[in-house]
Amino acid sequence: MTKKLYDLDSHLSVFTAQVLACTPAGKGHWTVLLDQTAFFPEGGGQLPDQGTLDQANVLDVQETPEGILHTTDAPLEVGGTVTGKLDWPLRFRRMQCHSGEHVISGVAHNLFGCTNVGFHMGENEVILDFDKELTQEQIDTIEETANRIIWSNRPVTAEYPAPEVLKDLDYRSKLDLTENVRIVTIPACDVCACCAPHVNFTGEIGMVKLLSNMRHRGGIRIWMAAGELAWKDYRTKQANVAAISAALSVKQHETAQGVARMKAELEAAYLALKETKMALAAEKCKALPETEGNLLLFEDDLDSQSMRTLVNTGMERCGGICAVFVGKDGQYRHVMGSKTVDLRAQSKAIHQALGGKGGGQPTMIQGSVTATREQIEAYFA
């Protein structure tokens, strides 16, 4: 079996090891077995470490019955000694997030009796699933309490308790474990079974931020960032707030009010424009001629409601089809109506002839066509 150096020292980033086996894995990859490793294999909701073994890149790490297997992009000499180097910034970000998750889960459990039933750590955020719904006020309390625990810089320890100790230990676990159980402890916060490497002190997490949440399977799903990811999230959002602040000429802490004001102004302008278009459509209706045949109208800019208003009036003044086309040559939206023609039955033929699509009722259809004005006029002539 491979000696787990990451269990002994989560901050070990450079180590030496002997190559016990190196097997071709296809597609230019090899599977390497070492006598010891600091590379954490995928597990416990955390992705495997990355880095190098001498000049070979470590692409994947998995734990198997024969030991911890490293997938590399180059072969290594069996029996030789190699130097392993972790992608330390990546490992540390993941430790910040995983330890941050333990703090959040411990606080949620202690304050509100929530059980963590799901955990996934991506490259930009952490997803936590709890078995109970929480109010926003409760979520805010969890976040504040968790950060105060982080700032108190409590020790984070990991150990394998003896079976007689484990059976009486109150700890969190998603699985029913009975042997070789690794317990990660944060005093007065959390005791949890976990195989992953963690920070040594909560202060290394820096901070946690609960980004968003939604109801999920009778409980709640929370998106979280910690440490460097929380800082990057803040930096991105701060840049967005600064840009909005400048665009609206408001102070940064007043951007929400500024957006609300602009939204209200746009809604008022939209309603005014809508009323103007409806008035214009009413005037156009007055000017529609009467005809025994089809009535075609081409407009540059009308909304759907104004188009239907024109068609409803045109249907009364023509003996065939009243059709309103809005757009530019080669690309039109349309509304068609008729009191004498079953347009739903004719829709397929019309759209095949004019390169379009759409549908509706026997008396009115709508859709779009890609024909020119001349082609449309020729079809309805």
C-alpha cells in the first residue's frame, strides 16, 4: 500500500518516493504506483491533486486496493526515485474550501440541526446540500458565526481514533463507517469523518461567503466560496459594482437604488412607447382600404400587439387574407388574419413558399419568413 504523506502533513508540497510500478494506460498516459505520496487522490467531494513527478505531469490520482495510482503523461523508471511537486496554490485553495465547508456544516448542525447530505467542490465554488430548509436570516447567522470561528484561528486536527474511542464519538458522517475512520476536528465547531487534507488552523481559510441558495429535495442547496475563491469573487463583483456606479453616476453603495430607478424609468418609457405605437396603429387602421382580395401591409417597426390590431381591422375590410409584415427585406415577422380562409390549414403551404415558420388559429396565424417583399407580394397577388 502507498504511504499517505498528505495524512501526516497536509502542507507537504515536495517529496521523494520510489517508483514501484509504471504501466502504459493508453493515449500517451501511464499509471504510476509509488511507495509514498503527498498527492491526494479524488475522494470526499474533492478532486485529486495536480503537479509533477520529475518531468512528468500528474493528470489524475485515484486510490485503489493496490495503492494510490498516479496518471502521468510520461513514463517513470521502475525502482527509481522521483521528486513529486504538488501544484501548491491549487491544493491550498481546495484546503481552504474544504475546511471552510467543515466550519459551515458544523455551525449549521450546531445551530439549526442541519445535516450535510451533499458536498461538491468545483474550481470556482463549493456546493453544500442540507436536509432542512433555512431562512435567509438563518443563513446569514451561519455565515457570520462561521467567519468568527475562522478568525479565532482554532486548530484543525486529523486522527484515526481507536475503535473503542470511535464507537463513543459523536461525529458527522455521510457513511456508516466502522474502521480506519479519519476524524477531522475543529474545537467547539465540528467533528467529522473526512479523508481530505485540511488547513492546520482556521485562520488559513481567511473567510467564507455564502453566495446563493435554493430549495433542494426538501432541504436547501447553498453555493459557497472560501479563502482565495471568496476574495476573487469579491474582486469580480466589486469591479462590476464600480462599473455600474460609474455608468449611473451614483455612489457604489447606492448602485441597487440606481438600477431600480433606471428600471422604473425604462418601464415608464416602454409604456409611453407602447401607447404611442397603439395610437399609431389606430391611425393606420383608419386608413386601411376595403378590398375583395388580400390586403398586405409592410411596416418597419411595430410590436406584436399593434400588428394584431391592424390585422383585426384589416380582416373586416378585405375578402381574403390581411397580412402585416414587419422587418427588412429578406427577414420579416408576420401576423395574418382572415374571416374566409382557414389559415391554420394554409399555414404550412404559406411558410413553405416563403421560407418561414409559425402557426396559430384558423382565423389568425403568426410567425416569420425569409422571403423578399417582391416574393411575398407575388405569392399573395
